[in-house]
Amino acid sequence: MKNIKKISILILLNLLLTSCGGSDVIVKIYGAFEYNCTKDEFRTLSANPMLPHLKKNKWYTREEHHTAHVEKTLEPYKNIPMSDESLAKITPTREMSDAFFNEFIIAVDCENPQDIKF
């Protein structure tokens, strides 16, 4: 009888601990992208020629997105000698990258999360 009580308590405790963990709110966008409302992260679900700086199935925070955007933009100029002034003119600013990120998620309503379809 004592063993049954102990096992029952362990099972109940295990169920409580596993069900109390927070889960992320993820919204699918047109079946091609996902946005994690909880962590403010974005990812593409397939290779996209319009977004060559984003790798498939990799979550990007705003900072990671900006870094990837800058690296991809400056990639063609890697072996060309240029002044810092010239590079600064073609390097995307953080505001530009954030605006780009916001365009991805413009239709997402995290207070009422629903997948966005065509």
C-alpha cells in the first residue's frame, strides 16, 4: 500500500512539473516563415531567394538578423580595398535591419496568435 501511494505521488508530481513549463507562442506566416512571439525570433522554413541572408530553419533574434544582413550585404566587397567611409555608406544600419525584420512580422498579432494564410 505504501508503494502504491509513493508511486502515485511521484506520478502526480511528475505530471505537475512537466505541465507547468512555459511554451512558446509560434505563429506560421504564409506557411513559409515562423515568428516566435515569446522570444521575438523569426525563421524561414525553406530557402528563399528574396532573403538570402537567412538560413533555412534557423531562428534569428533581431541582433542576429542584423548581423546576418550586414555580412551578406558586405560579402561582395570582401576583397575590394575600400575606405571605412565607403563601407559605411553601403552597410545596413540597425534601424534598416529592424525595419526589414518588422516587415516579416507585420501581420502577426501576438495577443491573438493565429497562423497567417494567403
